[in-house]
Amino acid sequence: MGTMGRPREFDAKQALDKALDVFWRHGYEGTSISELTHAMGISPPSLYAAFGNKEKLFRSALDRYAEVRKQVWTELMSEPTARAMMERLFDRVIGFYATEGNPHCCMLVKGTLTSGDCGHVLADHMSAKRAESEQMLVERFTKAKASGELPEEIEPKDLAGYYMTVLDGMSVRAASGASRDELRKVAALAMRGWPGQ
Amino acid sequence: MGTMGRPREFDAKQALDKALDVFWRHGYEGTSISELTHAMGISPPSLYAAFGNKEKLFRSALDRYAEVRKQVWTELMSEPTARAMMERLFDRVIGFYATEGNPHCCMLVKGTLTSGDCGHVLADHMSAKRAESEQMLVERFTKAKASGELPEEIEPKDLAGYYMTVLDGMSVRAASGASRDELRKVAALAMRGWPGQ
DNA sequence: CCACATCTGTAGCGTTCACTACATATATGG
DNA sequence: CCATATATGTAGTGAACGCTACAGATGTGG
């Protein structure tokens, strides 16, 4: 059975990707509905009919962001060693942030800092997405420990927290204009701290 | 000669500190004039007469922030070794972010991420303040290299960039609710990467 | 006591915000 | 062809924004 009523004249997925791009660059509170409707190529009533309201649209965009990110990270997790995975992850992140035209920052980092000091409605959602990524590192490091790549005294959770922190910091520095070369050197020094041997 | 006209009934420095606190917690765009006037205990015309406008007030607050920060850092720079200085700096930062009631984030990190993707008028000002702090590390590490504490192959600039990145990342994680213990473990792992021996 | 200069509170300026009422257009179900 | 259901564009809602005109208050210099 086909749905009744006038069919929508735009593609919701494409529109969501456009919204994601704007939110990514300007943050939640820094993005206005008129910016969104312009970028998405639709009028306000269409936006509200399809996505609810600004907050729900942001949540949907965030889900989409996390989905794409998870795909990329999952691919990297299959690297033969955890160390190679981490090096490739740095390369990938740096390659993205330091490329002209791309947003220079992780959307979750920007979102976390943009939404007030605490208690913002969106904070939990973003924390959850951040935790998802971190958990992927924890699991990969646990595997590495089991296979003998990492020494016994290293806690996978701590190591994951450390590398997430470096990644978050690189996001901040990229946003404030750090070059590809500077970021590469940060990654190199972060990898100097790799445990073992 | 005394100044003519009715004297102001509030203390400008105290008012600026109040404004700093609000900007620190909510960022530039997340702070409204009415929040500021309420926190500062003055009315809008008084605010505008004393500080120009919102942007100029933010710049003044930022200058004040950087001034206090520079005092703290300067004190730490006199630690006998660069390594001890770095460890104390981590302790200090963690102690601040993880304490109830304090802002959970560096004001410059929040400000950098809050002001649009690029080209914001305030971005340059914040980049400059960030560079000032980083330069203090560069100079301390240069001294450490000269005294033999750091090996020849280490570039002070790179090492400073790395530790600033970790600090920035800790700011992000503190803002998203990281505990004192988690931050301590991050610092410990960051110090594992200390060059030498 | 009288200009003059500056601060203070009220009240409101124009603009932008997130969001929506309404009329119209276009599909399906009978 | 008609009733129903959903999408669309225009145009505008009340609220909050940054900021300021204005009148009254309070100081200094003559």
C-alpha cells in the first residue's frame, strides 16, 4: 500500500546530510533554522514535518555522524596490531581535519563544548556517542593484551582514555588552525608513549 | 584633579571577574547581556559605558583570564626540572577541572570551539592567548635541553605542542564529565612518553 | 548656586530566534 | 469525481537578543 497524501519533494537522507554539515561546522546553538533550511533546500514547515524540531534534527544528525564514524573505525579495528590501528587512526583523523573545506573538528567535541557547562539536554546523547568510540578502543586493546601485544600492567581502559584524550586535543588544535605537520608531530609523540618492549 | 561627573557605584574589576565567570561557563555566544548584567549586579547602560559592548567585554575577560593563568604557569616554570614542572602542571589543571563548582574546561578551549568554524573575530585573540602559554612550555623545554635534561633529538616546540594537545584534550574530557581519577590516569600515560633515559 | 559631566534605572528600539497558522497543491482510497 | 491525508510556500507569531534614548540622580569646577 502506498502512503496517502502529497509526497515530499525532497530526499530526507540528503537533507539530513546537509544539516549534519551545518551543525558540524557551527555547533548546535550556533546554527539557526534559517541556515538549515537554506542549506537543506527546504522551507521551515517541511523541516518541522520531517524532523520534528531543531533539537530532534540535531540528534538525528548526530546519529548519522556516529554511524559514519563507526564504519570508519570498525574498518581500522581489523589492522593486524593495535599499534598499527592507532597509527592509522591518527593518520585518518589528521588527514581529515587538515584538509581544506572539511570541518576542522570532531562534531562531538564541538557539541560537548558548545552545549552549556553541564546539564544540557544534548550532553547525555553526545557523551553516549563518545563512549561508544572509546569502547571500541577498549575492546581492541583488550584483544591486544590477550595476544601479548600489550604488557600485563596496562589497563585497556586507561590506554583508551589516554588516546581518546589526545584525539580530542587534536580536534581542539585543528579547530584553532594547527597544520597537518604539527598534528603529525603530536601523533608521533603520542605514539612514543606506546607501552611495551 | 578628581574626575568630573557622577562616580560609578560598582567596582569595575569585581564586575569583570563576574563576567569572566559567566563567559567561562557558558562561552561567548551562550552568554546573554541579561545574564551578564544580573551576575555583575549592574544595568545594561552601566555595562556598555564601562566595557564598550559584549565583544569588548569578552576580550577584557579573556585578558583577565590569561593574566591569572600566566601567573600560575610562571610559578610552575621555576620547578627544578621540566618533567617536575609538567607533572605539577597536570596536577594543578586536574585539581581545578575536577573540583565541584569550578568550570570544567579551559576558557580558551571552549571559546575556540564555540566561535564558528573559522574567521570569527575573536578567534585570533584566543589563538594568541593559547600561543602565549605554549611559548612558555617551549622556553622551559629549551632550557631543559640546554641543561641536558632532554635529549638532542627532541624539538622543544614539538614537545610543547604535544603536551598542550593533551591538556586541551583533558579540558574536553573534563567538560564531558571525566572524573579526577580518569584524568590522573591520562596524565600518567602522557608522562610515560616523556623523552630521555 | 549654577553649569557641566558622568552614572543609573526604566523602558523600548530594531532584529533575529525557533516555530506555526493558513491557504494551496498533490497524492491516495473509494 | 470526491473525500481524505500529507507536503508546500508565505507570512507572521511571541520571545529573546544586543543595544540605546531618555530622564533623573550625583558628583566636580567655577
